[in-house]
Amino acid sequence: MKNKIESLQILRGLAALSVVLYHYNLYLAPNGQDRAIPDMLFGWGAIGVDLFFVISGFIMVYVTYNRPPGMSTSFEFVINRLVRVLPTYYAILFLTLLSIGSIGVIFNLESDPNIYSALTFQPYINDTAPLYVPGSGLYNIRWTLNYELYFYIAFAVCLIFKPRIAILSIWFIAPMVIAYSMTNNFTLSTHGYELGSTKLRFITNPIIFEFGIGVLAGMFYFKLKENRYLSSGFISLSCFISVAFLIATGSLKAYSIISAIAFFFVVLFFSIQSDKIVKITPRFFIVLGNISFSWYLIHTPLLYIASLKFDKYYPGAINSFSGFGILLALSIFLAWISHRYLEIVLTRKIKTFITNGFYYKSKA
């Protein structure tokens, strides 16, 4: 496994922060108050998802670059990614259901299609594109993981073959061709295609191109990382400031291919100029990047539990600036705990168990 590019951890931390602020800003305008200021401050925050997708595509190239094609490379990739994601995901889902007294729904999934969807990563709602799961409520943030897992599967298939990029290109293009043949329409809008099947809508949604943009960034990284003309951190900072300005002025919006293209340059130059970026960035943002997966999973269940439980006994107590701050700080603390004991300790044990199991099986 290659070492982490810490500048990308900074971007991950900022992406996670923007999404959390986007979801938590409702406490800055409680009880139906004017939302103009909260929306101005954090209404753009969902764009962090686009940055996550671009970084994900980049990382897939980074961790598999120069690996030989074949089943072993593909299998190792799948195991590493699933062990990285699924134990933490299911542990937090279980703890969330336990904390709200709904653990019994697992044994009667027909009573709650949303929980069934959460357990199986099934998109099931047509009119919430590109989510295809409820737009709000318990564990709705999982919609991005539906795309992540779909991308892992496609990338794993591509790792089997030598012309990796050609196969990956076919995977990106084929769903669009199918959608066009069925609708006589072409779109890059993440509202997607009006198809009868939710699963068809999901796999043909153009948001999947955001992973492809990240893949291109990863390929360019290996081509350009030794270029001395790109060594200045000024380039990455200029890209970052320019993109931040476009977001602040509303020129770049969430769930947009255009936004992903803008992030292409940020991710590319941050990765090339990582050492210089890390030197001028507070370590706190790298920590946020390290815990970003747990933080992403925890922050909306925490919001849901706070609304359901705490607000029941202390009405309006968290609907304030102090409530906003407490939720934010608590979400970071819980994410740090989750990262330390679920993402690191639990994941390591599961990976060791799987690795030893296959080792002894192969020796038998």
C-alpha cells in the first residue's frame, strides 16, 4: 500500500467539513426563522460530495498504479476496499439503530424499506436523483456509498485486463449509450435519465463521471509529478482560491460535472505539490481528513438522534448557535473514536483474519 498523500487528506477533511456544515446549518435558523444567512454561509456545502468522488477516483488509480493485471490484483483491491468500508459502515448503522430503539427492524425488513436499502445498498426511489434514496432522515448519507461500491466493482473488473483504461472507458460510456438508446436523449445533468427502473437510473446517472474525472487526475499525477515547472505550491493555492471563489459566488454547484472538473485541477495540483501544501496547513485539517469517513457516517445519525431524543426532553435547547457548536464538536469527537477503534483496530483484525484464512487455505 502506498503512503497517503497528506494534501488529499486535507481536501478530504474540507469536503467532510462542508457536508457536515451543510447538514447542521438548520440549527442556525431554528423554528422556521429566516434561513438567508445560514444558507449563504453553508448552503453550498453539499458540493463536498463532488470533491469526495473526484478524490475517490484518484485514489483508485494511486493504489493500483503499476500493479500487474489479473485476478489476484483485482481480488486484493476488492478485499482492501470492502474491508476499509463495510465493517465501519455496518457498525455505525447497528449502533444508530440500537440508540433509537429500532434494532428489531432488522428482523422485519419489509416494515421499513429504507433500512433494507441501508443494509443492502439498494437505490429504490426514483424522484430523488442522484440519491435514489430518501433525501433526508436516518442514514440518508449512504447514497454516496452506493456509487462508491458500484465504482469499486467496475474498477475491480478493469484490473483483470491489461488495457485497463480502455475497459474503464467502456464502462463509463456503455450506460450512457444504453440510456440514449432508450430515451433518445443525452444529458450530463445529475438529474439523470427518465427510465422506468430505479437501478437503471442509478447506473446511468452522469454523476458517475465524477469518478472518471478523478481517475484522469490520478493518471495525470503520475505523468506530471516529477515536472519541475509544477513544483510551486502557488499553482495549487491559486486553483483552490479560484474554485472557492466560484463556489462562494454560486458559479459552481453541488452534484455537477462542471464542479467535478474544477476539482480535477485542485486534486491534481494538491497531490503534485503535497509537501508544500502540508507545510502551510494546520495539522487539524489532516486529522479531519483521517477521520472523514467516520465523520461522514456519524454526523447525520447524530443529528437525527439529537432531534429525536434530546429535543424531546429539552425542546429548543439545541436549536441555537451553541447547539450547532455542540453538535459539531461532538460529531468530530465521535468520529475520532470511530476512526481509532473501528476503522483502524477492527479493520486491521478483520483484514488479518481474511488474509490468514486464505493463506492457510492455500497451504492446505
